[in-house]
Amino acid sequence: MSDVAELSSVDYFAYAVATWATGTAVSLLGFPRLITTLLLPYEKHANGEVLPKTELNGFEKFLATQSSIALLAAAYLLLQLVDWLTVVNADPPAIAIQASKRGIRNHRTRRVFRSQLLRRQRDARPAGQGALHPNSAAELVGRIHQKTQMDAATYRRLRPREYLNRYLDSDVRVDGRALLDFRSTAVNQGSIDTANGSAVVRLGNTTMVAGIKLKTALPDPSREAGYVVPNVDLNPLANAKFKSGPPSDDAQFLSSRLNDILLSTAVIDHTRLVIEPRKAVWVAYVDVTCINYDGNGFDAALLAVIAALKNTQIPQATYDFDHDKVVAGDSTTPFPLNKLIVPSSFGLFGGKLVADLTDFEQSLSEAQVTVVITDKGSIAHMSSQGHSLGSSIDDSTQLIASAINTAKERYTTISKLIS
Amino acid sequence: MNFDRRRVNGPESTHEVFYEKKQSDNVQNKRLSRKDDELRPIFLKPGLISSASGSCYMECGSSKIACAVYGPKQIKNAPYSSTGKLNVEIKHSPFSSVIRRDPVKVGDGCNQTLANASSKELDATHLSNQVTQALLPSLRLDKYEKMQIDVFVTIIQDDSLDFGLMGNITTAAGTALASAGLEMNGLVAGLAVALQADKLLLDPTPAEVRNSQAIMTVCTLPALTQITHIWQAGTLDLSTYKQALSVVESASRNIHTVIAKTLMNESNESDVST
């Protein structure tokens, strides 16, 4: 993009200077003569040749000057038209940035750009602006236009941090949410027949599918307990930044965090996953596939896991000592969950706590806090990543308190969605 | 054996559960509810994946397929080529089939574990080659010099085994390519037909595939009445083959209508919203 802008603006400048210089030179030196040749009356010389008049009278001189000025004006207008066409065809915001960087010395160039920018601003500003709430996102976009004279998408790309801060300074998010609002959340359980339990969780655009497959295995001799094996797959389908191949660092981090939380919060009663002591236990493979990724993958993944586990029915199984295998019957029991846990993740931007980050926000946040709330509003888990939380102890305490309060509210809304 | 330090690993060896009553017994004769040349209803939803250039979610029977198209984007550090490159990657989610597909084992051991379930299942690389072949004639790759188009497919649930699955993936991927606004010759529709006891069964279920003498997947450009790809297993005599193709042709036209309608609705909706 920048290549295009630089090329055309340099070209443009050189072209303008060159034409101007040529024009001036021609008009000062040769033009009157040229015009004379073309327009003025011819005279027949004594030797019979027809040649233009060499001696001009006052009226003829006046005519020559006037027509050269007219021709120059026409040339100038033609140039303007050509320039205008090039500006329309090239990427206008890119040129505008380049132009503003250089400070545009050339008067004519600036005039062309100004008309362009004015037009773009007028197009971009929403109709009926006065009626909008002062904090609404659309109004903000309009204001950004006025300040920077470039369109919002370009500004977002070139100066993402400043772009985001303009919103956050007014306590509003890019998508119009308040700072502590979560995106709309939907949970759909049991839609996959081939899994023993499943859930699809949508958190705004982020979509995670969790499926549970039950298998049996020999128990670990040291402890009589079943296995729960969570894995997250950040599919290249979900976002352009995910690559195919073995699990990426992000995916590994997510998987191990899920495993950590499932173990540390004691949400699962592993001892009830035993089929026959020392012979057979259940292994629950919890696989989470990301279908669409737009930030806050952890909340979506953990919610999907919990909802899928809630949805899982374990067959009533007995161990067949004669054939050394597990035989499952028709009746089932629900998966042994001790409680419900609901995660809430927050990001920190310049001392402000922001809930449920989108992918764009997540890439710019200074720190992230996750609070996992369990039954009766108690905290089951808390973690933070990134730079320090707040500038002082008091600051951090306040931030954490506000995160916990929001997470508790979130628990009440989400626990109604999971059956 | 299947230890991978990049994943959370379970116990070393695990076993599938044996059910006293075989679950597949009750789905044996499902054809009673639909005619031999009747398709299962198809649900298509383009534009579900927000960051992709084009995408499509498809349900057919209880198969669930998500498909995303990224690109066309320039291939870096590659020699000049006058045509674009189509790259199809297919992935089964581990819970997509009755027997768990272990992501660690995919590519080597997967087929052996699945051999009990069906000998007609193949791994994803073979499947993606087939789908690439089926999609290539629909795309005008000469318009995308030195570019690459990525098609990612994730199978969330598989209810048709590889032959039917390949047809469904082709339909979904074709729709996603169209929703990405790429230059195309036409919409692709893929469809499987199985020969079982002298009857041609369209869009067969897994049980029907297992009991069939021959099965073939035909991918077509219904608008141009062209066949882009045929994949066949088992033997068919020539007259049955012709009969199968004519059955597929009329059914493909129906699929084409569904795709076209879906895309039309989608573009109308997005016009209204912007």
C-alpha cells in the first residue's frame, strides 16, 4: 500500500513541477510567436512567398497575448483533470497520509488533496449525525475522521493502538459495547451424535465446538481414578493467523490451561470414573475444535468443555473378567461433575479493565486477568498474564475487585444457559 | 506410542467400549423412509466464519462440515506461475466418527484402527486430493497468477463415510469458493451413489455404503452439464454406469438450485445490512 502511495505522490510532484516550468518557459519565450504563426493574418511578400506577418500592430499583439493565456488556462485545466483521475484511481487514504507526512509544499497538489479529503469525509460521516448519542461508535468514527483526515479502517491498520485508545478514552469499545460488557453468548448442547457429549459455544464471532469421546483404559496403579484429557485445536479454518500442522504454542497453552483448571478446581469427580478397581476406568477425551476465532478463546473453550461434560451420559458398564473387556449396557448416568464453573477473562488497557476481548483488542492489551467463578459465587481460579496489573497495590486490588464482581454477574447469566 | 509433548496425553493404550446391543442394528433399513433417488435434506449457510474470504457450513443428514476459503493471496518467494494454486486441507475433528480419530495417529495408524468400522474409509490426505481434483475445473485459476487459494475443511460430524463425505465436502467447498467471490466457471455439486442389490441408492448412509457392491462419487458442474471428477470403488457394468450418471445428473441439478438460492439469499441479506 505504501509503495503505491509513495510512487504516485512523487510522480505527481515531479510531473506538476515539470509541466509548470515548461508551460512558463514556452509562454514567456515562444508562445506569442507560435500563436502569431497560427492565428494572425499572412502577408504576401514581394518574392511571392506567403509568410506570417513579422511586424505586429497593437491589436494583433493584444490578440496573441490573450490567446496564449487562454491556451495556458486550458492546459492547466486539462492537467487538473488528469490529476483528479489519478487520485481517484489510486488508494486515496494512502496518498493522503503520504501527503500529510510530507507537509505538501506544492500549492496545487494540496488543493487537489483537500478537495479529495473533504469529499471522503463527507461520504464517511453518517447521515443525521446530530441525532446520535455522543458516545456512540459511529459518532466516534466521525470524530476520528475530522482529526486525522483519513478513513477509520486505514487508521485502525496503521495506528491500531491510537485507534483503540480513542474509543477506550470515551469508555466505549470498537464494537459499541461498554467496557465490562460481554459479547452475546450462545450455548448449544448435544448437537453431535457421534460424540458421547458435545457443545457448541458462540461468544460473539468466536465459535468453539467441544466433543467428548469415552474410551476405557487400565487405571494408573498409584491412584484409582479415571482420566479426562482436554485438547484444543486452533484450526487454520478459524482464523488466518492459525497455521496447519502440529498444535501451535497458543493451542498448547490453551490445552494445558484447560487441563490445569479442570484439575485444580476439582470440577470433576475422577473417582466416579472407575469401572472396576485396578482393571478399568473411563477415559474422557475432551476435544475442542475452534471453528471461528475472534478473541477470548479461553472463555469459549472452557465454557464449551463444561457444557459438553454436562451433556455427557456415561453408559452403565461392567467389567467382564472372563473376556477381559468392558461391556456397556443401555442405561446411563450423567458425567460426574461436582459443580459448574464459569470463566470470565478481562484485558487491561492503561489502567482500564475491559471484558471479553476481541482478537483485535487482545493483540494490544497490556495484561489479561481470568477469574473462574463456581457455585455460590466463590472464586475457583484466578490467573493473570502480561505486564503488571495496575501501577500500585491499591490499583491492582481495585482492578481485581471489579473483575471479580463482573465475573460473579457473568456466572449468574451463563449458568442459566447450561443445562 | 501415541505420546506427543505438544498435547495433553491420556493413558498409553485405550479401548473402545463394547455395547451389549449393537447400535447400528436399528439403522440398517433406513431407506424405508425415503426413496432410492431421494437426497437427504441439505442445509447450507455461507459466510459463517468472519475472518475468511468465504466460508460455508453444511449439514446433510447428520453430517456437519465447516469450510473456509482464505485468499487469493500472493505466494512469497515462489517462481512465477501463470496459474493460481489451489490448496485443500481436510481435517476430521476427533469426535467426528463413531470411533475416535486420534489426532496423533492421523496419517499412519488411523486406517488400521478404523479398519474394523469400515474398510472403505480413507485418510484425509487422499480425501483432500480427490476434492482438489473435483474443484479445479470450476475455478478460473488463470485469473490468479502467482496466487494461492486455501480451502480449509473441518468435518465436525461424519454421517456418510468417505464417498458420500467427499461429495458433501465438494459441495460445501464449492459454495465457500463462490461466496468468496472468486472467478468460477460454475458451482460444483458432489454426490455419491451406491449400487446395492441392483438398486441405485442416492446419497447412501454409512450402513448402505458398507453393504454396497459398488459406490461412486460424481462431482459435476450442473450449469455446464460437465463432470469434474468421478471416484469409484467396486465394479459396475456399463449400462448401470450410464444409469447411475443420469440419476446423479438430475439430482445434482437440485443441489445446484439449493446452492444458488442460498448464495442469492446471502448476498441479498448482506446488501440490506450494509
